[in-house]
Amino acid sequence: MLTYPDLDPVLLSIGSLKIHWYGIMYLVGFVAAWWLARYRARTQPARGWKVAEIEDLIFYAALGVILGGRLGYILFYSFDETLADPIRILRIWEGGMAFHGGLLGVMLAMWLYARKTSRRFFAVTDFIAPLVPIGLLTGRIANFINAELWGGPTSLAVGMKVPCERSYELCQRVGVSDVGMSAPVHASQLYEAGLEGALLFLILWFYSAKQRAVMAVSALFLIFYGLFRFSIEFVRMPDAHIGYLFGGWFTMGMLLSLPMIIGGVLLLLVAYKKNMETPSATVS
């Protein structure tokens, strides 16, 4: 069995100012996406993207992630608690970002960006889709540092014991194995970092290295993220105040991932039905 390394969620304290790993990991994700987008714009000019445009694109995407992710978490997972304590909306460093809300936020931001720059919506989402998993990777690492979003109990060698002082709620839910340590659980944050982050990035980055039919890259993102997230939900514990929606296994994460899988498959069919159409950066 493994033991949680008890990482300090605060990277640096300067008086009353505290710099949290949670915010740093999001910043790392945005900077990495910015660098990769500039690299692709510079090395593949035929796609119609200029390096000078990338800053605005990433700025729009960052706003979509932060605002959509936070509002999505509140609406999908924490509405009652937020009504009781509205100021918690601003305490992002404590955790509480929902990917599905962030996705909707990014889609809205990309629609606004597409309108502003007279680009086709799916030309924009196809370009940015391979960059999103980098943020998912760093975000899930931030969840691990924050000791949140654990999986369920397991007897496998990959099971991890967590100090109760870092996650009292976890010990309450799964029990205690040793003094002050939780029963072994799945480190589902790291599973998600590996699948939704690293593996999804490799799939999309290499698939999009060649020009594909419009919507195809976006569709592949929806399909694989949905499948990865749906699979990990089998070992990830649902939020205590929500629990399983039914059957003792179906979670809110599964419910929100199903439309992504179905929508992605439909988009992919449409994309390859129009297989003769090549990606275009501007509205015709």
C-alpha cells in the first residue's frame, strides 16, 4: 500500500499572503497551452493562425475555464452550500471546479472569440482542443495536492492511505486502517491526470498534427474525455452530499459525461460525412 506524502497545499506564505499550489497549477496549465498554441501557429501557418493571435485566444479560454468551472461546480455539485455561504464562490483556492462547467464556459468563450475574429466556431475549437488536456493534467495534480476528490476503498497495491488530519471527511466515509490514517483508497485524481490529461493530450496532439475534417478534433476530444471520465467514476467516490444518483454506481460525473460521448460521436459522423471539406480558419 502507498501512503499519501502529505503535501502542503500552500506553496509560499509571505505574511498574510498565501500562494496556493492550486492556483499555481492552473497557471502552469495556461502557460503550457499558450506555448503549445504559439508553437503550432508558428510551425503550421497553413492553418491560418498567427502567433500574435494566441494571447487573446488563451485569455478567452482562461476566462471560460475559471468562470465556467466555478459556476458549474456550484450548480452541479454545491448549490445548497453556496446559498448558505455565498462568499465561498470566491474561495477558488479551496478547490471546487467542475470540468463540465468549465467546458461550457470555454465553448461560450470560443464562440465569442470566433465572432470577434470572424472565424468558424469549430475551426477555433479544433485548434484549442488538443491544448485543454494540459490544463486537466495540472488541475488533477492540484486536486491531489489539496487531498480532495479521492476514489473509493481498495485492497489493490495502488491503494493509498491518507492522513485523517488532511482529509477528515475521507476517514469518516471509508474508515480508518491505522491510527490517524484512512483505509486505502484509489488516488483517482492521479488516474484522471494520466487518462484525461497526459493520454488525452497525446491522442489529440498527434491526431491533429495533420489537417482533419472540421469538427473531427473537437469530436475526438468529447468522445475520449467522456469515456475516460465515465470509466474513472467507477472507482471515484461521489461527493458525500450528492452520493450515487441510482443503482449504487451511477454518479453525477457519469450523467454529465454521457452527452459528451454521444455528442462527440454525432459530431465525428458529421465531420467525416463532409470528408471532402478541409479545415478553414475564416467564415466563407
